[in-house]
Amino acid sequence: EAQVTQNPRYLITVTGKKLTVTCSQNMNHEYMSWYRQDPGLGLRQIYYSMNVEVTDKGDVPEGYKVSRKEKRNFPLILESPSPNQTSLYFCASSFGWHQNTEAFFGQGTRLTVV
Amino acid sequence: AQTVTQSQPEMSVQEAETVTLSCTYDTSENNYYLFWYKQPPSRQMILVIRQEAYKQQNATENRFSVNFQKAAKSFSLKISDSQLGDTAMYFCAFMKRSGNTGKLIFGQGTTLQVKP
């Protein structure tokens, strides 16, 4: 089954404790992105990757890191989480611009930083 | 920069009736895609319908259709014969075609409740 898998789905952590949210896709997509969803703001892009070892900042990158060592995986790293990073996070993947542009989303990760 | 605006935070409709969700956007691009995504309580993001800007014909998917007005930069979603399972948050989204990086720009969302 074609899918984007995120883990964990729920996470409660304390300020400053490093964490990683994993994302994996099995559709051989070139493009992958991370978004955060906040009430009244919709979804905003944090980071994106257009291929292995190619990553760039989205609209709200502060406090986050990513890596793309393999095509299928795109983890989101919070080195020192703060309460303002409490949010709902989504990973998404799609083919490159020359192919079908439909984005597939993971199930979401609800992160609470206390 | 592109922006997407959904001016209706919440809407409700009676089962079997028709409802229209509004979306406007701002861009200087000529070629782009527009999408409506549904987010039910399960949080899963589900693609409802897609419109390519160079196509004049409005997209339809079963009970879902759009009214795409390129000059007015308007992209509304019409849901006919509303069902209880349509209860969800709906997001309008924009993606540019030229220099595409896979980035979607979302509106604020509209919460739709279908009442029995």
C-alpha cells in the first residue's frame, strides 16, 4: 500500500530535550516536506527536500533540522524543543514537478512541549 | 509571495443539502495548481479535488465540484448532497508550477459540520 508513515503519532516532551520525528514513504517520491498545523494558521512548511542530500528552509524553519540521507526517509529533528513548538506536524511527499503533483500526507504527529 | 485566504472559519449544513466553501488566493504566477484537502477528526489529510490553472473547465469529483475563477483568483468548493461523513476541516491550497519544489501554501481552514 502506498503510504507515508510518521512516528510517533503523539509525543509529550520537556523543554530542551532533543527529539526526532521520523517520516518514511514507499512511493519513490523525490519531494518531501514537513509542515506544522496551528489553529487559525493552516499548515505552514518547515523544511523541504527535492532529493537525497538536498534540503532547504520553508517558511518557519527556526528551531528545526532535517536530513535526507535516503530517498525514502526525511526525519524532523528538534534539537532543543520549546513550548512554542507545540503543534500538529505533518510529513508529505510527492513526485517532482514534471509528474503527478498530488502530495501524500502522513498521519500527523501531535507534539506537546511542556 | 503567494497567499491563500479562507474567510469562513466555521460552516454548517443539513444532511442532503448543498454547501459552498470559499477560497481566494493571491499570486503573480500564471501556471499553478489549486487543491482542496479534507481533514476529518482522524487528522488524515485527504485530497478532495485538484484544479490546474491552465484548464478552464471546473474540476468535479462525484459530489464535489469547484468554481474556479482565475481572473478573480477565487476557488470555491461545492459539496452536493452533504453526508455526515463530510464533517471535517477543509483546506484550500496553492502550488506553483514553475520552479515547483512540492510546496503547498494553505489557507486557514474551514470547519464544516453536517447536521442530521
